[in-house]
Amino acid sequence: FSHQNDLYDPEVVERDFNSLWNTGYFDNIRIERVDTPKCVQLVIYVKEKPTIREINYKGVSTVTQSDILERYKKAKVAISVESQYDPTKVKRAEVVLKELLAEHGHQFATIRTEVKTIPPASVSITFNVKEGPTVKVGKIKFDGNHNLSDRTLRRAMKNLKPIGIPHSIILENLFARTFDAAKLDEDTERVRQAYRDRGYFKALTSEPTTHIRDAGGLNPFTLRPSKGKRVDILMPVEEGERYRLGSITFSGNKAVTNTRVLRAQFSQKDGEWFNATLFGKGLDQLRKSYGELGYINMVGTPEPKIDEANKTISLNIDIDEGKPFYVSRIEFTGNTITRDKVIRRELMLEEGQVYNSRLWDLSILRLNQLNYFETLKADQDSESRQNADDGTVDLLLKLKEKGKNSIGLNGGISGLSGTFIGLNYSTNNFLGLGETLSVQANIGDLSRNLSFGFTEPYLRNKPISLGIQVFTNKTDYNPAKSYGIANNQSQNLTNAQQSLLTNYNTATTGLTVTTSRPLQHLWSRSGVARVGLSYSLSRSSVSTFNDNTRNVFQSLAFRSGVQGLNQLNGIVTSVLTPSFTFSSLDRAVGPHNGKDFNVAVQVAGLGGNVKYYSPQMSYRQFFPMKGLKKNREGHNVFGYRLQFAHVAGFGGEVAPPTNRIYSGGDQDIRGFDVRSAGPYTFIPTRLMFNLTNPDGNTVPRDPSNPALGNVQIPLPVYRMVSIGGDTSVTANAEYRIPIVSQVTFAFFTDFNLTFDAQSSQLRQSVAGQATIAGASYGCPTFINGSCFGGQSVAFPTQLHVVPGTNFVPRMSNGVELQVILPIVNAPFRLYYAYNSMRLYKSVPQELAVPNSGPNNTFKSFFPNSDAGLFTYQQAVQFYGADYQLREPRKTFRLTVSTTF
């Protein structure tokens, strides 16, 4: 306040002194007056407070230093390294630290603070802590409860009730919680609320009494003497009378005069026992409903009226509506890349419109689903400034851009792709206009993929998206190789084992065009619906890896007029797919809350040479969890997915074998090998078997001319192979526990039922069936190197599922650790699965070798000689051995993928 050339004023000097002292920077201040012939000089002497160079915590083991600093921040304790030393703040820090230790069961903790001087002007602070014994909650009892049991009331005490298995009676009270006196007040109110939720409107809870005692006895888990202290709690209660809900009426409602609409916001019906929690939720819903009409300051005051004679409670809600508010301005901050118009077109509110709280929440949800920004929360990232005079509200969204461009190198192990490495570039916000551009290339042991895609979300500034993708890929569907790669071991399968697998590869090139638009009249309170249409045209060829797969693929009637190997080449698929989607997920990746529903029907035929249809449905839902209960503030997540798929041919054709459903692997049931879970079929096969003498030597056609080769007997044999299903039902559930950023631990259960519902979809083509059925089999008479007396075999015109392999439920249960690596931008996961439901059976030889049962007509295909009998026995042993279908009991796997 004093300046050079000002008149000297002692009061001003005193104000200068107080101003300097109040800065808190100094330990001592002295102002001296020096008189000179011309003026008065003021000399100010100060001693600065020392700077804190070190803060140490000794003896603290219950909490971490980061916990302490977080509590200081919450309690606004301004003590840190390089700040100025203030004894008052140090004392405040001691108090806060004691409170923190008390919350962790150390009610008797003591703290002695040492302050050491570090020349020239610094100090070191050491908090010497003796935590003392751990204080746990002992016995919890209640006095005065006649209608509600102690167990019921204990369950209401969320803070202090014992840890155990809820509602298990015996295992409900396994572990005592740490005692915290501050939380006892909260639990006291929860006990009172438990009474009010059961109709005891006048119930009261008095201040609990506590008794501290030394813990005694043996710990039932360690069998050692219990240490520490216990706090026994006795809570007096007055239950009072029990009341039913009489009625809920309203007054002061002018904007909404239909009282039925207002009453519908409350779920509790008249005549039911009064429930305070349900009534409170009804009030919240009433406020939200008024908020949708612009009455954002609506206040509803309940006025209870008790009828002691009938033991009912009626409530009149006096509504102060206020006035409706209109949106004046909508502004954004933080959108350094995304243009304003891209954000505004996702908003359901416009400037000048009546404010609607539901539409504003829905707007934030739509922005989160774009994945352009860090996750937005309505209560943290949006502000509303009201102007009560003119009835308007200004809205501000605080955005934080995500990186719109992603150039990544990824790789790893996947059940479908094998060991792979990939390079990708994508931008979901091209030039800040919201357009999506992507280029991806993957090369692996089992697949090679290349694709380019571009999507315009708003075509000509209308809410119609249009996208195009060009792709080429080559994929090996080789279950044996997939298993070996995923489990880091070679698979030396026998020929019989290999024959059970459907092994083939496909090479496909094509393009897909997709368009969709939102359905405004189906916008709900929490999500957005879209209807879409896509068209895909592709050309593919199929190569098989074993005889059984080739025989199945060539024999099925999925291409009219083309048979044999020709029908596996030049497959042109023209698919039109209408779809409907609904989503209320709070984020596109790793959702925490919400649901989505997708239904689509693929119809292939027009312009292609295969005909089939395939309806598909998927439903997912996620809940934030705290323990085993849903809680909006919970960090854990429970999610589940339901899937249905069906495929069938039409127009006289069956669905292509490559489009049948082969379940198993990372995408659906984790404990099973890739594409291994499904029904099996017997495929009729014509095999040539050498006629062999009992000494093991083959019989030559002409002993004098070995160049003519050996005598071979054509045999009709059924070979078993996985055929996949035409229908699949899948259910997955996960409980996800975030450990640290990008690391999640999860418990999971997977269920799948893949089956053949339409036997007609295994119909063989006429030419394919004739190739087998029209041939001659057997060599009952052998004369001079030639076979005579062969016979035809009446094979069925369609394949049949092996008994016991259709409608087989499969289930995996296990644990999973998932890590999303930021550099490769891929989800690496390690999981262990136990297959509680699986296929485990033997298929008898009578089903594999026709007529080899009691009648034994199979023997008639062989000559009536020693060589014929020996060859017959060899054929039955080789082709008629029982098939062993043994799916794994457990699986331990490292992979790069997600299930849902």
C-alpha cells in the first residue's frame, strides 16, 4: 500500500505489515522507520519460511504413499515437496493421515512428526507412524428388532457387514471387515432405510454402542491365535407400525395435467407395503420426465399423510414446475481436429429448441459411439448455464480428441489366422469430417488378407452413411494346424484322425457396398436404431486337403448343373443383406454399460451361382458392477452375449459347404479347437483295396507281368467327417475386473449348440450320387487276374448326421487375462478353459462299414479264398475300427483376439 513519494501514514504501514504476513511466506517480519532530512525511509526485514525438501513416512504398511497423497488432495491439505513449511498444515496432515489409517482398521495409530533443518533454508519432515493393532468388526447385534432378523439388518450394512457368499446362510459371514467409525453412521442410516423399504415408515435407529475387545480364539483358516482387536456393535432400533401405500397424488402440476402419466413414473402400486427406495426412484424419474419437457428446475415435495386406523400412508407431491427452458447456445471446447458441424449433426438438441434432458444424454451417447473423443460423461464433461430471466440455457461440451490416425503393426497368434503379422492404417475422422478410411494387410500361417475401405457417414449432409470395401483374402481352414499353432506343438495326427477334420482353403476376391440410416422414430431413452442394406459380390475357389472333405464338397448339391471339382472353382456369391441395429453402448471399444442388438438376413442368389439365405441375430448387454451387484459407480463389468445363426439353400440347392456353421475357438467357445464343435456325417466313398495273401504279399494281376500291378477290390465304405451345422445358438458371459489401464482379468462361461436342423440341406447332387451309386463294388470271383460278379450299392441320396453327434451342447468355463498393447494395438489374452460339456463317444464300426453287422453281407465283396478272407479281415480292421470322438477336457491358450 505504501509507495515512494507518498505521505507517511502509520496506519498504511500497519496494513503493509498485515498484507505481507498474510501471504504465509515468512516466519518473521520487522519494519523499521529511518528519519532523514528530506524524507522517511522504511526498511523491511523478513525471514522466509523454510522450503520442504523431503517428506518421509516411516512405519506405514497398510496404505501406500500414493493413497496418502490422494487423500491429501481430497482433503485439500497443501503439503508437498518444494512447498513452504507451515506447522499448521503439518498438523492438518497428521489428522488426515490418522483418519486414513482408521479407515483401514488402525483406530489406535499414533503419529510423531520430526522436522529437521537442512541448511541453509530447508527442512525435512518425517512422519513416524505406529499403526497399532488392526481393528476388525466383531459381533453385530440389534436391540428392539422383532419383525426383521439380525441377518436381514446386517445385510443392509454394506460398509461393515462380514464378507462372504451372499444369502448362503452358513458361508455368509466368512471374513470380518475393517472397522471404520465414520462408516458406521452410514450403515446406521442403511438399517433405517431397510425398515422403510419394508413398510416401517416410522422406524428409528439410535446411536450404536461399540465395545472394543482383544481378538481371541483360533483363526479357522490359519489355525493360529487371532491377533488384533474387535469392535462389537449393538444398534438399538424402534420398528414402529407397518404401513401400506394408500395413494400418490399431485398438486401444482400445470404443464402436465394428466395425473395418470405422473403416477406411472412410480412403479409401486397402491396397497403394497410402502417402499421408500422405490418412492425415491419414482421422484427421480418424475424429475427426468419434466426435464424432457424443458422444466429443468422442477421440484417435487412429498407430503405424507398417515392413516393410523387403516395403517396406510398416502403422499401428495406438491410440484413446483418453474418455467420451461430453451436452448440458447451449444458450444464446444477441445475439438482441435473435428469440425463443429460433425459434432452438431450427432446432437439431438438444436439451438432454439425446448431443452430436453433425455435428448442431451442421448447426444452424448451418440458422440461416444463415434469413438472420436475420450469417453464423455454428462456430469463431468458438459456444463449448463441457466439464464433465469429469459428462460434459456447455454450448453458447453468439453471434448478431448483421440488420435484420428492409426498406423499400426500388429501380430500374434489366433485360432483362425494362425501366427500372423499385419500392417494397418485407419482414420475414423478423415480431415475432421467424420469419414472413415482404412487399409489393412495381414499375412499369417493360415490366412492372407488385404482390404481397402472408405465410409462417408453423412452423404450430402443427410444422415445416410455409404461405405465401400474392396478385399482379397486366402484362408486355410485347417483345424489340426490351427491347434498346433495355438498350443505351440505339432499335431502328428493319424490318417483316421485327419479324416475326421474338414480341411480346405478358400481364395476370395470381391467388394462390398453398405448404406444405412438412423430411424428417428425408434430412438429410445438410451440408444439409437439404424436400418442398413449391404451388397457383396465375390468370386472364390476352394481347395480341399483330404479325400473326405473333397468327397463331401463335391457331392453336395449347391451348384445346379456343375458337378465334381468344377463346382469348387469359380463360385460367384452375390449377397444382399438387410439389417437392423440398435445400440446404447457407452463406448465402442470395451463397453462399460449399455446394450446392442443386431439382426440381419443374408440372401444370396441374384447374379451369382449359389443360392442360400442366412438369418443372424446378436444381442449384447453390459452392466457396471460392484461385487456381485449392479452399481453405476462400479468399475467391474458383467457382460453377456446371445447369438443365433441359420443357413439354408433354396431353389433346389443346398447351402455351400463353406457357408455351413463350424463352431469352436476364440470367437464363440474358447475351450474347443477352431471349427471343431459340430455334427459329423458319413460320406459314402469308393475305395480300392489290395487283395492280399495271408503271408502279407499282394496278389498280382498277372504273376508273369508285374507291370500290370496288383488286384484291387473296389469297396463301399462310409468315411466320417465334420460337416458343420445349419443352425447355431451361442451364449457367452464374462465378469471383467480391470487391474490397471489396458489390463483386465475375467471369469467367463461359453455355451454353444451347433446342429443340423434340416436334413434336406445335406442332399447330394444327382451326378455326385450317381458317381458313387452307379459303380460296381466287390470282387467275389477272381479268375486269371480279373474280377467278376461285382454288385451295385444303394447309397442314400442325402448324407445323414452320425447318431449322437447332433444336438450336442458344449460349454467352457474359465479365467482370462487380457492385455491391450498400445504399440501393436491388439488384444493379447491368455486363458484357461475347462470344458464341462463336450462330445466324448465312440462310433461303432457297423456304422462305418455297411452291412458289417450280424448279417455280414460286406464279406460277399471278397473272393471265397484264403486271400479273400484275409483281405476281408484287413478291410474290417482298417476301415471298420471304432471312431473315437474325444474333445478336450481343458485348454490353456495364448491368442490375439476377443470373444465379444
